[in-house]
Amino acid sequence: MLEELQQRVKEGRFGIEPGSFCNPDNPFMELEAMIRNLVVGRREFEKLFPGVKPVVVIFNDIHPGHT
């Protein structure tokens, strides 16, 4: 169904909007890994949907004992 979805996006009949992601409360998450995942994910997305520029926003709010 990917090809059909790509065609609908090209036709403007299907829109892609930003989603939400819950950043894991993980004190061991390397900042480099987080940035790399965002960059690699964006590249892969742009391969699937050429011309669609995803908006990427991350708000890290990590406090010990709280999520």
C-alpha cells in the first residue's frame, strides 16, 4: 500500500502532518544517538515521500523520578 499512499500524497489527496513522540525517560540516552535518529529518520522519510518536508520538534523534559 506504500505506492498508493505515495501517489495520494503526490496528488495532494493525502496530507502528512507531524506526529507526537514521547521521549523515553532514560538517563542513558546519548545525545548523539538522539540527533542521529532524527537525521536518519528524516532522510528515510524524504526517500519515501520526495518533496514533503517533515517538521521535527523535540522537547526534552526529563526530571529524575518523573516522566
